Amino acid sequence: MRYALLGLLAQQAGSGYDLLKRFETTLANVWPATQSQLYGELGKLAADDFISASDIGPRGRKEYVITSAGRDALRDWITEPTTDPFRSTLLLRVFLLGEVSPAEAEDYIAEFAALAASELARLQHIAATTEADESRAAFYSTVTLDYGIRYAAMEVEWAQAVLKAIDRSRSREKRVTR
Amino acid sequence: MRYALLGLLAQQAGSGYDLLKRFETTLANVWPATQSQLYGELGKLAADDFISASDIGPRGRKEYVITSAGRDALRDWITEPTTDPFRSTLLLRVFLLGEVSPAEAEDYIAEFAALAASELARLQHIAATTEADESRAAFYSTVTLDYGIRYAAMEVEWAQAVLKAIDRSRSREKRVTR
DNA sequence: TTCCGCATGTAATGGGTTACATGATTAG
DNA sequence: CTAATCATGTAACCCATTACATGCGGAA
């Protein structure tokens, strides 16, 4: 969260409220966070002198700006190698799908396929309705969107492959039982 | 975590230590957890009567068994629709890659591509060296592995596409500056 | 008898989620 | 005047990570 906010402030200064709005339309897709968390983290960033409240406006509005120490910290963080521990309730459920009836398992996968397909459509819609911009920030924004699209497409294909495999093993079982 | 343990116990009873071993070789790939967490959760599951210590052996070993309440809870949970909030430090970094120099950005993606490729190789090796088994549990285990392979392959392709796009925009910039 | 593996836990800390809580401005 | 939006925060709780802590049993 820390670096999500620092990154948004590096692109453009603003208040917590501003950041919240920008956050929701951009980073929330790759890094969900709540309003509580955002304000809390802003306080900590300010305490560490990575950002500073440059101005206080109406309603106690604080305009935050990134400091040079903040910029340095951000750049260091961005180029650190990524080690994302992978954790998925979907795969946890799938792994345990042998514990429910074959019919329920099939339903579960089918439901997931539909969900993934609608997510794919949603992202493709965004890609289609966003016009290109020359900035580097915009470039990397489309690149992250592309990741999402490939991901969703992969999930749809996988789910369909699983459904086919379930069908195959069902007809095999029938043959044996007969 | 709760249901990961319940699921393992549904497949086969055992001690915390047993579960830890089984966990490491199976579910840890989709749901990382530590030994601390495992023992803590076992205590809570026992307090909720989802599991019970059927026997106490040497060294204070407790043999846990799933109860019928536990089985019911597990089945209910497995068939609940999946809503995985997606959170990725990779994509957070990529989104902010405009904040570092183009050369650093390219390096970062190239490094990631290599990482993803080695992960893909690792998973394909597992798939190649695991012989098939007829059980339903084994079927869903290969299905989760297949997801991992498709995922890693997708990441490799995506990273390569990004590298190509970076190259294209670099040569475009050269042309303009000239 | 000594070491490895079995076997179980506790404590501190940090991040995230949910819910609660309050109040000022401005547009209509 | 009144409702929507701007704007900021606090508190309780849960989950996960890291580090620490202890001790028995069996095999060589």
C-alpha cells in the first residue's frame, strides 16, 4: 500500500480524498485497499518524510507532495525483484473438489467459467473504450490491463478444459458401471 | 487456512506434524502458511468441534479426526462461489514503471520473464514426473497443477510481449529525436 | 550417548477489513 | 435550506509472518 500511494503522488500531488478517487479507478484493480488504510498510510508516510502536506485548504484539506526521499524510496522499491507469494481460494477449493459430489464439482467449475468470462468481457470493454495516450504512465497502464486480459482469458480456457475432462471421466465411469 | 486443514483432514486423519508435511507438498503451492499458523488453527478448529483429537500418542502427539460438523462446514465452503480479491505486487510495480528509466524498466521486465520461465519449467517438471492415479483427489490435484502451468506460460508470453512493445517505443523515440 | 527427527506451542508485530464517527462546503 | 460531495480520521478484530522456545523418542 505504501508504494501504491507513493507512486500515485509521484505522478501527481493531491489530498487523501483525491488519491482515494484516483486509486479506485486505477490501482484498486491490482491492489485493493480501503479508505481507512489509505489515510492511515498517508500519516505514516508523512511521519517518515516520504511525503509532506504542502498546503492546508478548506475543510482541513491537506495537499500532499512527494519528497525527494520519497522519490528515492519509490524508485528503489519499484526495481526490487518481485516475489509474490501465490495464494488462491479458487485453487484451494479446486484442490478439495474431490470432497463434494461430481455434479456439484462440475457446477462449481461452470460457475467459475462464467465469472471469468464476464471479467474478461469487462476488461476488454475497458481496453476498447480507453483511447491511447503517449505518456509512459499510460503505456504501463495498458500493459497492466493487458496482463489482466490474458489472465482472464487463461482462466476461461482452463475452466473449459476442466469441464471437458470431467465429462470424459464421467462417461468412462458410466462405461465401467454398465 | 481453516478449510485447507479441514480438507486435508477430510482426506486423511493425522497429527499437526503429519498435516504440516502433507501441507508442504500439496497445498503450500496454492495457499502458503507457516507451522505456527497451522497449530493455531488446529486449536481453533478443535474448539469449534470441527475436528477432534481422537488419540494421544508418544511425545504428546495428537491424532486429529474430522467430525461430521467439520465435514458439513467443509462441503458448504467448497461450493461457495469464489471471490478472490486480486492483489499483485508485480502489477503494482509494472503500473509504476514509468517512474524509473526505460532501461531499468526493461531490465525489470526481462528479469521477471526469466523468473516466470523458470517457474514454468519447475511446474512442467512436476507434471512430467508425477504418474497418474485414478482417484478424484488426484484428478483435482493435476487440475490445479495445470492451472499453475497455464498461468506461468501466460506470464512468460505477456512479459515477452511487453519487451517487444518497449523496443518498439524506443525505436520510435529515436526516430523522433533524430 | 548423541543427534536427528518428531512434536507442540507462545509472543510480538504488522497489514488489512469492517464499522463507526464527524463535520465543512457548495450547488441547486 | 438541504442534500450531495468533500474531507478526515479512530477502534476493534482477524489473519499472517517471524522469531523464539521446549522437549521426547528412536536409531546408530
